[in-house]
Amino acid sequence: MILTVLSALAEPTRLGVIALLADGSEHCVCELMPKLDATQSRMSRHMQVLRQAGLVVDRRDAQWVRYRLNPDMAPEIRQIIKAVLEASEKHERAAA
């Protein structure tokens, strides 16, 4: 399980999705695409990987599918996500 989570987080677009969903809100692919410079088909593939890793859940809302972080994630997985996001932020600040 942890290797699946780390593998999912290793891809920059998927890490970006997790960072955006970390605000606690639901987001549809149409909102994520421009923020992450990704096409709809590419975003859908990334969301599938994140769902399979148990990191996000989805909810159908008419023609839209809305995503949020999985509220039932194990605490140790939440800690991993928090650590990866913090490390990513530090790396971005250092590179700037």
C-alpha cells in the first residue's frame, strides 16, 4: 500500500492534484486542468491512479465528477502526504 501511494505521489501532476485537494474542497477535472496544464484525458488517467491508490474519492454531480482527498485514509498515509507536500514546498522555495 505505501509503495502504491509513493508511486502515485512521485508524478508531478498527481502531486499537484494532491496539493490542490489539500485545501479540503472538492474539485472537478475542469478546475484542475488549467492549474496543472493538463488535458482532460491526461487528468482522467492521473485521477484513476490516485483513486486506485486510495488517495482520492469522487462524487458524480450531474455531468461533472468532483474529487476530494479520501476522508478514510489511514493516519500514516496522511502523514506521508503531509511530509511529501512540505518537502515539495521547501524544494520549490529553494529553487526560486
